Amino acid sequence: MISKYRKQFNQEFSQEKYEQLKERLAQKGGIAPAFRISESPLFLTHEFKNKLLNASDSIIDQIKELPAETLYKAVPENCRVPNDTLQPHFFTIDFGICRSENGEIEPQLIELQAFPSLYAFQKTFEETFCEFYPFLSELGNKMPDDEFTNHLKKLIIGDENPEHVILLEIFPEKQKTAIDFALTEKLLGIKTVCLTKVKKEGRKLFYENDGQLVEIKRIYNRVIFDELDRIPDLKAGFDFREDIDVKWITHPNWFFKISKFLLPMLKHQFVPKSYFLHEFPEHENLDNFVLKPLFSFAGSGVNLNPTKEITEAIEDKENYILQRKVTYEPIFEDINGEFSKAEIRLLYVWHEDEERPILLENLGRMTKAAMVNVDFNKKDAIWIGSSNAFFE
């Protein structure tokens, strides 16, 4: 979208430099990314950034006005965890980069979550792009590194000794986001612990470190609670629904409360109209909508072309939404003169003593396929995969 920087990047790009960038990321993390890294960043104008922030601010305002009881209805009864919090610690919001009917490039809301994303990785990714393409530094995140780190330390570690704080995941070494776990460990000095390795004694949780049991007082939670039942014979160290002496960062209930569940309630120029499936009105045309399960992750279960037969066969219609289709605009030119589409995720943190969340970083995803999630990308294309946005 900024031809000056796009032209310069494409001129400076080489396959060798791309391979070196990936090697540098692996060196920094101690492990290679298990997802595809896009060759290119996104270049976005100041005008587009203002549109993003305007939409995000409006959405945050609307969420803050919703009654706590309304949000709590989103949490399935079998997934409710005690000791809920007044607000989430993380807030992420995804926008597709689209073209309006009047020809303007604009964001369109795709989804939102109160769940941590790749905060540590994206910061490292942005810095690594700047190492290989120094001209990007003038467009990079203006937040100093120590301020970025202090926000995460305040949020995740608080006043606790890092020894008593863990990043919790299921089989973390097998997750595609393992490099983010490794970078988080380095940044914050905490351990990544598998759910199966946690030990429970009374109301307290422990993990083993160098042969010693260490009490867990704060959990940086990366487990998607409703996925636990889908793992056969999983021997978890404790049940999330137990009343235990730990501080959740962020509390598991917020994964459900800030989710696609909210989309039918939000109104804004850049928020596509959405309906719960069981409330879909007869005057609307199903062809204009995408079918999405409320609590799916990474694009699973999304149907771009739902039919009446498909929607009528769904029994739990209250757990699905229909969201008006938006068209991602292919505007990111690669070195072959072909164009990619993209979406951008804004990564906020929400401190307990703050009225509003603070924007720390962003995450871009590029594609030439029908869906933007990296799992749906074509294997032989370029300018696809995980990226980072640089603003004018």
C-alpha cells in the first residue's frame, strides 16, 4: 500500500536473505518456527492505521459497556473456571485488509479474542526484519524494547518471583508456536510446563525443576480449555474447574467471553454484520455469509460457502454464527508481479489497574489462498505465511 517502501523492499529482497532471516529467527529462539514465515512484511499507510485504531477503540468501548452477565453466558457450563476476573489480561483483534464499495482500502473485523498470541515472537520478528532491511527501522514500532518487556513482566509475572510463574500448554514441544514459548522464557525468565507435568497437592500446584518441586503461583495460560476433551487419554495434572491457589493470566473464562460470541452484538462501519445461526433472519441471503463455530481456533470448522442443508443439519445452532462475507484485496505485490492478500492482528495487553488495553505489537498473515490462516496456504507460493506490519 506504500509504493515507495514496497519497491525498495522488492529490490533488496533475495532468496538468500530470506533463508538467512529464517536462520536468524531460529538462532534467537533456539528452535525454528514451525509455521511458514512470509518473505515480506506488510506496508500500511498512516490513514489505514487510523482506521484500525478507530475501529478497535469503538469495539473496546462497546465491550466495556456489556453487562458481566451477558459475557458470562458465553462460557459453556462444563468449561467454567472459578475465581473469574473483572477484565482479561490480553486482547487481540483481527482485521481483514479489504476494499470498500467506494474503492478505499479499509479494515474489516474478522474476529477477536482475549487470549495471548505470539507477543514475544512478533517483537523478535519485527526486529529481525529490520536487521536485514535497515530502512524498515524508520517504520517500526516506536515503543522502546524495555517498555515492551516491562509491560509483559508487569502483566505475567507481577510482583512474583519468576520461578513461581509458568507458561502452561499441552505438549508444548509439539505446538506450532513453540518458538514463541522459547522466546517468552528468555524474555521473562519463566519455565514452559506441560499440563501433564503439573502436580497438585491440596489447593496448590507444583512443577518439577532440577529434581525439586516448585510451587506455581501464576499461570501464563496458553491452553485452549475446550480442546482438552479432544485429546484422547490426556492425563492432566489438575482440572481447570477446581478451586486452586493460582493466579490465571489470563483467566480461561475470557477465551469464551471475548470471542466470535460478541460479533452479533458489535456495530461499526468496519464490523461486518453477524448473526447467531439460530437467529439468522429470512430476509438475508445465505450466499453472502460465512459459517463459523463460536470457539474454533486457527480457522478450523469455518465454511466459506454454507448451504441451507448444512446449516439445518447443525443441532447446536446457538454455537455458530453467520458473518457477512468480506473480500480481502490482493494489494501486496511480490517480486514476480503477483499479489497477496492479508489480515492484521493487533496485540494488546490489559493491565488490571488500567481502564483500557495497551497496543504492544501486531501480527500479519499473508495468503494467496481463499483463507488467510497459514494452514490454508499454497505450498509453492511466495509472500505467504506469518508476517509483520510496518506503518507509514
